[in-house]
Amino acid sequence: MNVKHFIEDKVLLFEFTEELDHHIAEKIRKRSDYEIQRFMPKRVIMDFKKVNFMDSAGIGLIIGRYKSTNCYGGTLELMNVNNKIKRIFEMSGVLKIVPITSDFREAKQTG
Amino acid sequence: MNKNIKNEMKIEFSSKSANEAFARISVAAFASQLDPTIEEIADIKTSVSEAVTNSIIHAYPNKDGIVKLRARLLEDEIEIEVSDTGEGIENIEEAKVPLFTTKGNLERSGMGFTIMENFMDELKVESIVGLGTKVTMNKKIKKTKELEKNTY
């Protein structure tokens, strides 16, 4: 996972680079909560562009980070979610509380 | 129901979470003999990952145990069996309910069985408390192209 912090936008970006299963999720959970507590961002964005596998551990990871982001008054968004991953999110209903957003960096460059 | 078994494999491994990736990749590699689509392989990998993770987390919560994985290639179908000799499931119907989990503290979503049911064609769960659990799942692999007749 790569972590990018955009100070002026108060955005914390987590770019997942690994297969999101239970084994990896445990590690990401600790690191991401540490970063959220450290920066207390307004927006936390999770980038799934480089994720080529995810199981239900991904859902738990999102719900958990939704809670920790909320704790500091921030919101959680997802981006670059492919159809395979989207199908899993849709089954759980998690997209009702965590929206999919357009690519933050692209929007930043063009806008 | 005597289906013709074309090929079969078995693996046993410790209930360590690092083996989740090993398990799903092994089954995916084995299943490739049926010439599945990328979609079908993805469904199989996700389902195996769910079943194996369940055994690792729920069957052996405080100790290491053995998870057994068996896959069989039938004519146009793969059958996957994941079993353990762990704690067992008290109420299988309840365990299958979407979002139901006994491990919310571990950030489990309670979607494991729902995903297996959706991604595979058949799912059978057998469990005896104190003895273990066996999950059997089948998926039809559609023939996408004419396979050349290989003689091994």
C-alpha cells in the first residue's frame, strides 16, 4: 500500500498494491489507522486501481476505515473500482455508505 | 450421481493466513485445465479464499490446525472441497445469512458464504460442533472453444 497525503486538500490517499485478502487486510488495517490518526484528514480515498484480487476481507477493511475516518470527522471514498470488485461491494451494501468517486489526482490535474 | 472424475488434487496446509493466497492460486492453476474464462477463474479464487479464510479464523481461533483442500475436475465442472477438524459451526443457516458474523472484532464482514453462493453454482456446508466443517462447492465451466483432443 502506498500512502499519499495532500496537505492543502486535507486528503489522505491509500493506493492498494496487493491482493486484498484476510492476511493482507490485517496489515493494511494497522497502517491505515495509524495514518488516519496521524493526519486526521477531511477525506480519505482508497484507490483500487492496482488491486487484482479482493475477497470479503475488503468489505471489512472498508467498514472499519469508514468508522475510523468518521471518528476524526472525515469521509471515506473509493476510486478505480473494477467490476469484479464492485460486484462484491454491491452484495454487502457497503456502497450505500461509502461512495465511489472519480480519480482524485486526475481531477486535481485537469481541474 | 457418479460423475466421471478427470483429474484430482489434494493439498493440506497449516491454518496460517499466509496460505490463503497459496490455496486460491493452487486451485486456479489446477482449474485452468478446464479452460475457464478469466471471470470463472476469478469467481473460483474468491470462493476458495472465503472458504479457506473461514477455516483459518473460525475453525482454529486460538491454535494452528490443518486445512485440507481437494479439487476434482469433472467433465465440464470443478468440485472444490475445503475441510478442517476445528470447532465446527453451531447454526449453519445463521452463518449463511448475509452480514452475520461472530468475528466482528476482527473486521470480518459476514459475507463469506454469500459470496461463495453467488460465485459458485452449488454450495454444501456440513459441520459438527467440536469435530469440524466441510464446505463443498461446484462450478460449471462453460466450454468457450473447441478443445483440441489431446492424448496424454
